[in-house]
Amino acid sequence: MNAEPVSLGGLDDAWRSLLAAAQEARGRAYTPYSRFAVGAAVRGGSGRIYTGANIENASSGLTVCAERVAVWKAIFESEQTLDALALITETGATPCGACRQVLSEFAADLPILVADTQGRVWMTSLAALLPDAFPRVSYAETDQ
Ligand code: THU
């Protein structure tokens, strides 16, 4: 995995509270199909935390990942940037490719903590997970 293992006990208060928020959010996932619950928490530039969990659908492609639920909430509440993400799953999975691109819209780089449900924790970053994100484009400056 493109992430460094870190010790749960060594996390500072900011990471601890972000992880606790993600853990709580995971309990609210709607996953009758996969039974794979994901909890996410992002910290916005204001310092506020926004949480999300995956919400599945009988029409599978309409499922929304935990990360995107959290990001939509943060941006809708007027956050301009994202400063950190914590994600927890049974397996310690990193964000999917689509979510990486969505995160890149609001953060040039972003420290990302991933955790599993056994207390294992890893640190990575958006730059490490998505080195060549599709860049933000100012359409006003492009030739039509
Ligand atoms: N899922 C997420 O919530 N985040 C990811 O980054 C990858 C996958 C969800 C979608 C689906 O509900 C379940 O995990 C299994 O793919």
C-alpha cells in the first residue's frame, strides 16, 4: 500500500478526533448490498469536521462513497478548502479513484489517515495517491 503504517497511540489530538468522527460515521452507512461500511471525516479550512458514510442503491452505480458524502457536506456548508481526511473500513482501504479526483478539486494536497477496524492506522496523502489529477480548469481562459 502507498501508505506508511503509524501507531494509533502516537496520533495527535487533531487526528484522534478526526478518526473518532469517521468511526462514528461508519456506523451510519447504508450498505444492504455489499455489507462493506465505510466512514469518512474531513476537516475543512475553518477547522470544522464533516462526516460521511457510503450510501448504496439497488441500482449499484448510484451508490455514493463515504468520502464524497463528507466532501459534499463540507463544500455545501461553505468550506473553501479541505485540510485532512480520515477514512475507516474493515480492511484499511484507501479512497477510490473517483473520490481522489473529487478531493483534488478542494485540496492541492491533503494528508489522509486510513484505519481498519482492528486499530491499524496508515498515513498517506492525496499527492501520493493521485499524482496526476485532472487539473482545475478556468474555462473562461480556454479557447472555445
Ligand atoms: N466505498 C466507499 O465508500 N469509499 C471508497 O473509497 C470505495 C468504496 C463504498 C462503495 C460501496 O458502498 C462499498 O464501499 C463497496 O464498494
